[in-house]
Amino acid sequence: MRGGLSGFLIFITCIALGVTAIGGVNSVARAISDGVADQGQVLLGGDLRFELNQREATAEELSHLQGLGDVARSADMRSMARLPDGSDQALVEVKAVDGAYPLFGALATEPSLPQSDLFAERDGVYGAAAPDLLFERLGLPLNGRIKLGTATIELRAKLTTEPDAVSEGFGFAPRLLVSLDALRAAGLVQPGSLVEHIYKVRLPAGTSDAALTATLERANAAFPEAGWSTRTRKSAAPALASNIDRFSQFLTLVGLTALVVGGVGVANAVRAYLDGKRPVIATFKSLGASGSFVFQIYLTQILMIAGVAIVIGLVLGALMPFAAGTFLRSVIPVPAEARLYPGALGLAALFGVMVTLVFALIPLGRARDVPATALFREMGFESRGFPRAGYVVAALLIAAALAAISVWMAADRRVAWIFVVAAVVSFIVLRGVGVAVQWIARKSPRVRSTALRLAIGNIHRPGALTPSAVLSLGLGLTLLVTLALIDGNLRRQIAGSLPEQAPNFFFVDIQGAEVEQFAGLVKSQAPTGTLMRVPMLRGRIMEINGQDVRQITVPPEGAWVLRGDRGITYSDTVPENATLSAGEWWPQDYQGEPLVSFSAEEAGQLGLKLGDAVTVNVLGRNITAKIANLRRVEWESLAINFVMVFSPNTFAGAPHSWLATLTDPAASAADESRVLNAVTRTFPTVTTVRVKDALDVVNGLVAQLGVAIRAAAGVALVASILVLAGALAAGNRARIHDAVVLKTLGATRRTLIAAFSLEYFLIGLATAVFALAAGGVAAWYVVSRIMNLPSAFLPEVAVGTLLFALVLTIGIGLIGTWRVLGHKAAPVLRNL
């Protein structure tokens, strides 16, 4: 090792890159999770949170909550904020709070105002705070006025910090923070209105987690039919925690992909190093050294070098939480002071050691069994086959252990298994592609061009870089093509196909007494449009076949049905955009036991079948209905769809509002503005959601997420580039020999450059074609089978990937080749 590490720079970089990615990503994820746990009271806004939909707590329920500690009340709903003259309006997420808000943390506004001034009523005008976005959308100055329902609201401050915003979840519109008195004055809360009533409780100081859980259990036992959704400071932001787990798992798998791709670079570096040590190994064996002695020497050296790489990766990974704290603190909660996370770093180090062993054992074992005479005679180890079975078995066992640990540590083991299987299949298939390219080159007809003939010969000669180049570049490009096609299809659906088939508007909170007048107004404003209206309530599934849903384990794709409240409706007939797949619809004027129609796909995910019983809590009452039929629902149409449709007698007499959609494909932007203004002026309590605006928000989020994911996948591509460079470096000695012999026989530098360029071009072309095919199939499966959306092959992605592969392969190849061509012939010829 006194000779330096020049031959191992790519080895070190590949291992360090993968270890950094795995250690850093897991450290950042744990830092964020710790931040959520440490600041749970502030993020939740209390120690306990109780949420009721479409109703307020009864006197008994409220008395019980107040007996637990201090209570802060709030109400959340969507509505329309409009200018007093009716010239413009915007959708807002209204949050109405009482004087006790916030129980933890601090509300920050600009200018800073006490809440008594911020929300106070002055001459019939209530105060409010809103973020910059709402001021910009409506073109309002500070202290500008808007209409909310029937109330006049003055925007007295800009909202800069809402302490419990994370626990409230994602919103499609800017926040409008008002008082409960202002919400009541607005007239928005009517029987059946889609409003969430939230009660946050601060328990006595020092209440332990065990006492917290016991308090929650007593509340649920005291009011078994309350139907409230509960949360504690320990799970202040479950959606955030879940997303962090998913994204960290994805990034960990990307890091592991980079590490595994880098393993090919490890194998190349070890092979090239041992090839350069032929005389030393031959001397060892000539002096009586055993094969195991030689193996131990070089295994020790490889592990020492890997240790250097792992230490570099661990240092960089340990620094990531400190850097992330600076960039993420304004977006998501992280600890005020980042720290080291030994568990995350230890996992990264373990992966680094295991990948090194998996890819180093084969070339080390091959060198062990080569006799001294063969080492003196041969150019290298290329002619040798697999080493002894023990080395192959050891490498396979370590690879299996690596896969098992990856699955065991994953938050979603199904995804981890898919990754492991995909990685194994990719290696096998890419190895086959490399062999196929060499076979085609070997069987190709003789061509007249000297440069092309040399290029084809280089592709299939012994020790060719074809297998390494195809494997390393193929994995990185396939990953990028897959992610780019998924992102492209999603954005195409959101920006193109979905708006074409989706309604123009959703209208929410239409009161029963106004529904006919509302329909008449819409028909007059959009005579060519189609108005669809249905009654709507909110309900939460409490039991399935008498079993508490909290005790039921369901697949992740179906868990959303049981999480929180769902929109439900009733109907005499089968909905227009659904078809029965099993069972029969109930007859007109049915008066028997409550029946429900369930979405077929979600029923399958929950393990439901015809005749099963589903208990739903609606307005504080548990109602059990039998599944009478299953429906195929076209969710992608964005039309009115429900998981559950009940027989009308189920909710006889229950207060509810109506939901409506307006679909008018021929409507212009001016037509839509006319409808929006007319509805907002005439029915100020009706919430109007313009679908195009919502899709624009989603499209922006998908675009940002796509950039982030492709940037993360770029780590694997960087590893691929490094491995490709390493494969070229590993073959440099053979290249020098070939170039010198060819120059001696009269080949010009121009001929050699053309030959090498054509070789790299053909290898890059074959790899790009494979990446397009494999990435296209993978993206099709994800989009069409998992996301249930139409999938299309995007030519611009194909062409871009092809060009990228060719530029990358030829560019890196020629950089390495230029040094080879400058080598002097005499020293090489003397050793022939």
C-alpha cells in the first residue's frame, strides 16, 4: 500500500458515494422524526386532539374534555373569499379559532398584533390574518377587506407562522385565520356543512405518555359513538411522518442502488489491481506462499481501502443533518441542533462492507488459484473462469444477507422486495445484454472499414469492457428512464387528459333548501353544461363485521379508506359513472335494513365481500349496513365518486348538504369566470372549486417531486459514470498494448481514435436501447397497474436518453483513450 491509492480512487469514490447517500438520508429522516417527536405539543397544538365532522361536541362531550385540562376550540372548512364589489374571488382554507388558541407555540403575524386586536369586531367588521399568497391573488393591501359568506372581513396582518399548521395537513388554497365569532357571522356553518370542529386539550404539566394514552382510552370508552378522530402529541403529524418514512426508504434504495452499481467498480478496480500485481503474486507463489496466504494479503488490503472509503462516506453522511437543518427548518420541523445518528451511520457502514465483499471475493478468489507459471506467461486473469465454489457461495451468502437486511429495515417491505428482485433481475439481464452484444459483434459480417472492423473486434475480444460498460451504464440509465417516464405520464395526465374529461367546477355545501334555485342559476349561466348533484355527508368507518378497524391490518393501498372521515351519499339508482360488478341494486322506495354499495377495488383491498357488515359513524351515530353490491368506480374521471353509496332510508331525516359538478367542455375562461362570479354573488355560502386551479397546484407539486426524485436518482447515475470510467481505466493496460501493436503495423492516430469512438458508440447505443425498453416496461407497470392511469411512451424521453448515453459513453471513453494513444511504443514492445 506504500505505492499509493491511485488505482483505487474510483473504488473509494463509489463506496463513499453510496455510504454517504444511505447514512445521510437516514440521518436526516431520523432528525426530522426526532424533531416531530420533540415538538409534538407545538405541532399538534395540544397534548390531545379530537376532531368531529359536520357537528360540534355535545354538552356532555365538551364537559368531559374540559375536565381533562385547558381546551382550545377551532373549526376548519373551505370557502370563497371575494372582494366586496364581487369582481374577484379566491378559494381559501378557513381556520376559525377561539381566545385560547394556541395552547402551545406562538402565532406570528406581520405586523405583530395581539389576538384581541387581530380578530376583534369593529363596527361589524371582523379581523383576520392571511399569508402573502391571498393578498397577491386578490390584489389587496394590508387592512384590505373581503367578504366571507355574509360577513365582512378585514385582513389586518400577514400570517407568517401558524404553530400547528403541520398537523392540519395539506391545503389546496391559502389559509384565512379568523375567530369563531367571525365564522358564525359569515353564516357558513349550516346543517350538513362540511366543517371540521377541532378540540385541542392541554393536560397538566408532566403528564407521561402512558397517562396520555390512558386518558385517550377513557374518552373513547366514555363516548363510543362520538365518531371523533383522535391524535396525541406522540403522533402530531402522521401524514408527515409517513411521507418521511416513504421518501427516506426511496432515497435509501437509491443510495443502495448507487452502492451496488459502485460494486461493479469495486470488482473492476480489484481485478485491475491484481492484474498489475501479477509478478508479485507469481513471486509469492514461487517462494512457497499458499493460495490462501495470497488471498488473505489482498483481502486485507481491499478491506483497508474500503475502510478509508467508508470513513469518508460516514463523515459526509454525518454532516447531512446539519446542512438539512438549515434548509428544511422553515418547511418541516427538525431539531434545533442536529446530532449524530449512530444507527443510521452504522447501517451505511455495514452496507459498504458487505457490498465490498460481494464484489471483491470473486476476483480475489480467481487470483488465489492461478499458478505462478500462468501468471508469468499470461496477460491477466481474463482467461480464468469462476473461482472455487467456496468463494462464490460466500459472495452469494453475503449478497443474500444484504438483501435480507434491506427488506428487514424497510418501512414498506413489499417495495423493498420488489427492489431486491429488480436489482437481481437487472444484473442478470444486463449481463445477458452484454453477452448478446459481444455475440452479435462476433457473428457480424466482415466490413471493409478498418476503424469499424477494429471497433467490432474490440467489443468481443477477451477482456473487453463491454460487460462492465453495459452493466454500469445500463442500471443508471434504466432508473432515469423509468422515473422520467413516470413523471412525464403523470404530468401529461394532470395537464392534458384529466382536464379534458374532468368537470369544470365542484360546488360544495349547497343547502337542501337552495339546491333547486342553485341548479336554475347554473343552468342559466351555462346552458350547454351538464350539472350533476348528489346529497353528501361525512362518515367514518368504525367496524367491519363487528371488528374495530383499528385492530384490522390492511394493505397500504387500501388503508386510506379507514383513515379519517370519508364522503358518503345515498341514491335510489346506480351512479352514472359506475357499473355493478357483483350483487344487485336495491329497489326504488326500499325500506328494509340499511344497505350499502361499496367500490369493488377498495373492497378487495379491505377483504370485503357481499353480505359483509360495515359500521359507519355519521353525525355521532353508529349505523351498520350490509354490503348489497360492488361497483367499478372510475376515479380518474374526477367526477363525483364515493367509496360507499347507501340506500336512501339509511339517513332518513339526517341533515346534509349537496355536492354538485358542472361539466362543460366547450366553456372558455370567460364563461367559467361568469359562472364563478354568479354563483359566488348569489350563494355566498357555497364553496366553488375550479378543477383547473386544483390541478395546477397538483401539477406544480408533481413537478417539484419529480425534480427531487430525478436528482436523487442522479446519485446512481454518478456511480454508473464512475464505474464506466473505472472499467476503462481497468482495461488501459490491454488498450496500450493494442494501440502500440497497431501503430507499429501502420495504424494512424486518426484510425485508432475512429475505432475507439465507434466501439464506444456501439456499446452506448446498445445500452441506451436496453434502458429504453426496460425503463419503458417498468414505467408502464407503475403507471398503468399501480396508479391505474393511461400510460404512453414519450419519444422525447427516448431521444434524450439515447443522446445522453452516447455522449456519456463516447466522451468518457475518448478521455481515457487519449492517454493511451500518447504512450511510447518502445517500453511496451520490449516486454512482448
